[in-house]
Amino acid sequence: MKRKSLFALSAVVVVAAAALVPVLWSGGDNLHNGTAMAATPADEAALIKKGEYLARAGDCIACHTVRGGKQFAGGLPMATPFGTMFTPNITPDDQYGIGKWTQDDFYRAMHTGRSKDGSLLYPGFPFTSYTKVTRADSDAIYAYLRSVTPVNVPSRPHELKFPFNQRNMLIGWRTLFFREGEYKADPTKSVEWNRGAYLIEGLGHCGMCHTSINAMGGPVSSAAFAGGLIPLQNWYAPSLTSNKEAGLGDWETKDIADLLKTGVSNRGAVFGPMAEVVHNSLQYMSDEDINAMATYLKTIPQKSEAPEPLQLETSEKFGGELLKQGQKIYADNCAKCHAENGLGMPPSFPPLANNQSIQMPSAVNPIRMVLNGGYPPSTDSNPHPYGMPPFAQALSNTEVAAVVTYIRMSWGNHGTAVSPQQVSDLRSAPLD
């Protein structure tokens, strides 16, 4: 789920708890026996608590909080191919935040992608997914945001190139790529499945990373959830529709749930942007919601795959040389944790044998892990995760290519050889 420099039409998720303060929310009235009754403090406290939970699921802090800054005060830069966007202040400050917004204003932004004044919002704000959120959940999130500490900080204007700084151009984009409408339950599916679909497709906006985007910055709808490279982050979000990547169709539901909730499972671990999603968002979700998400993910049907990322191919002879060299590098540096047979010691040390993330057409993620290392997320259920050390300083581009080639082609894995040029291109990639 980083959160982070993402394509303006993509999102990475990082959510953290925000402190509640005793600010009265001027919400709507309750009806009882046809008579309007003012909401009690207990009612409002429950609504705020619900909104906080949903804000975690919707990853609001991911984009609206600068690391080390005031929560929800905005100002996070989001690098895009069209320039840099800066997220707005969404605290209840009357001057710079949403203090003067009504419930209707907030729902309109979530549901239609229009601001309080009616101006079109850039799709860096994932309204294309949030449109599926129910009015009741939108109102709860609004109540929660109205309860946090106001921050009197102005929003920084976007620095977009012409003509992308012309908001009216979004009309054409919206015509092509936006369909307004709340989530509609599938009556042929279970309540649990529908809850998972609502969270994945709506608040979780998972498709914004796991669906390829085209040159216009719009999602490739024919390849929804089929994976793709996250622009300007140089991490590959694997396909959720193919068992060759992360389709999860042959996973046990428990393993999927463990991965979402703790970041590790008997089938693998999460790193990079997804580690931040788990650390700051998913670990706080209820077991019921996590299981619902896992149930839905396991049933996503096979679809047309996203276009394979451009790979620099190596010759068969050179690939064989890399494979041989990589075997020795693996034995010297990797086998202690991941075992000679690649089976690892899960969940602490994930298996590399029969690991879809190792064998994907894109070798971006394993290359980055060897170069930069990393940790699965620290969660309540796994507070002290085992990490992967970086080898960027210890191994040359050819040596990294060799060991990644080895793990992609050994123990029955069906990956392809990796070019040293691919390693060189990723060596200077941003770490977050």
C-alpha cells in the first residue's frame, strides 16, 4: 500500500493513528419515532471512532502528512511525470483546512472528485476509488477529521507543467477514466466477499498501484489488478490476477490474511511500499475485515495481463555464465538465511524457491532488495521482523545480476536471466 513520490494518478498508502481531541462535531440529527433528536456525546464518540478506523483503511495520512510534520496538515510532495503535486491541509482549520466544509462538501469530494468550490480535483486524490465509499462511511471519516487538531498551515500550490496545470483539462480525463458510483454488492457472493471487495476497490484503492497506467495517466481498465511498475518509484506492484505473480489463487486464505495483517506469512513477506501499507494501515484493521479482503483477493479472476515491462535481455550464453557465478555468490551471502535449497525459514526468512515475486517478468523488486535490503513491516503480531541487509556496496552490478539470475532460475523457478544494465539503472533509484 510510503507512502513517497508516486505518479499523480497512483497512490501508496501509509496510515497512522491521529490523536482525538474533544472538539464537538456538528453532525446531523438522529430520528427516533419520527422526532428529530440531537446526537448524544456517546453517538458522536462512536462515529468519530468509526471514522478513524475508516481513515486508516482509506490511508488518509499517507498523503496528507509530511514525515515529522503535523498530522493531516498536507504539504507532501508527489513527483509525477507532469510536475510535482503537493497534498492539501485536511485538518479542521477554517482558513487553510476543511473547517468550513460541510458533510455534503466532503462527500462530494470523495464521490465526485470536486472540491468545496466545485473545482475539479486532480486524480492524485483517489476519488476514482473513493467514489465507491458509502455516504455513511464518508460522514464518519468527515466526523473524525473534524475532531483532530486544526493546523493553520496553507496548502502549497502544485508545480505542474503547462498544460497540466490547467484544471479544465481534467474534464476529458474524467470522461475517459472516471465512473461515479457507490459500490454495489454482488448478490451472488457472500457478505464477507462483498465486504472485501468494498475495502479493496474502494477505501483501500489497491488498484491504483496494482493496475498499469497509460500515457495519459489513466488506468488500463482491461488489465485491472494485473500489476505494473509504479512510475517514479521503481517498484513493481505484482499482478493480482495471475498465479505467476501474486494472484493468490493457490494460496491458503490464512496465508493471504497473515501477509496483509503482519507483513509475513509462510508464503513470503512484503517489502518496499507494501511494507508501509501493512505497517501503517492494514495491521490496524480488524481480523474480520482482513479475512474479508483475503477472501476477495483469492477469487479475483484471471484477466488479460498488463503489458510486460521492458526488460534488457541477456544472451543464453551470458545468462549461463551469470547463473554459475550467482550460485557461488548465493552460497557465500544468502544461503545462511534462505537455505541452500531456497526454502528459507518462514516466516522469518521467506522462501525463494517457488516464490512468485522472484519469478515475475519484471525483476525490479528482487534487484532492489539485493541492492538496498529492507525490512518487512513492524507490526503488533511481528514487532521485531528479520531484515534483509543491503549489498549495493559489497557487490558489483554484474554480481548482483548474477545472484538475482540464480535465484530466479534455480529450485524449479522459471524466471529469466537479469542484465547488469538493469542493476545499474536501479542502483540510483529512490529508496522511498
